[in-house]
Amino acid sequence: MSLLIRARPPINPALAAHLDERAKSLENRIADRITSFVGSMPFIYVHIIWFTLWITLRVESYPFGLLTMIVSLEAIFLSTFVMISQNRADEKRKALADSEWQTVQFEQRQNEELIDLSKQILNLTREVHRITAASDPRTEAH
């Protein structure tokens, strides 16, 4: 069983591009690996085994001062990785929002072009009706 969780790559092209950009940095790759492990059940299992062994093998006596210090230091680092993970999620949301905004802008331009074409078709249709009506001998001239 692998301790590192491998997520499937994103389907959204904006997220895939964001992931590719993020992978260029060694720091980002390290932080991503750590946060993916810390947020997994194997992380919990490792701690259960570690605490159980520490206490049952009597590595130190109660009240476990060294274990408390180690766990406190770990908590400090883990809270930092939680913030890193939140920043990463914010970056993903921004990449998605930027992509969606570009799509909306493109669709807006297309809609404006369609409205312009519809107006041109309407004007041409009116002109055809006007010319047809003017050349039809059955219509009365006003």
C-alpha cells in the first residue's frame, strides 16, 4: 500500500494548466505531497501505531513530556500545511474563475455578433419586402 495518495488528473483544462504550472516548483511539489499524505487515512494509521508503540513500549513514563513536545511541534507544522493546502485550493478556484470569465467574455462577443447578424437579416428582409411590394403591380402606390 502506497502512503502517498495519487489523485487523478483534473479534466478541466484550466485546472490541468494550473497543476502543470504548480509542478514546476520543487517547493510546491513537496508541499503537495505532504498535504496529500497528511490528509489521508494512512497518516492516521501511522499515528495510531506510533502512539500505541510509544505508550506500550514505555519509551518514556507518564505524562509523556517528550511525546507531547513532538506532537506539539508536529501540530505547528501541520497547521502550516493546512494553510498551504487552503492557499492551493484558493489558487485552483482562481484558475477556474479566470477560465470561466474568459468563457463568459467569449460567449458575450458571440452573442453580440449574433444580435448584429440578426439585425442585418431583419433589415435585409424588410428591404426585400419593400422592393417586392414596390415592384408588385397589385400593390397601390401611396
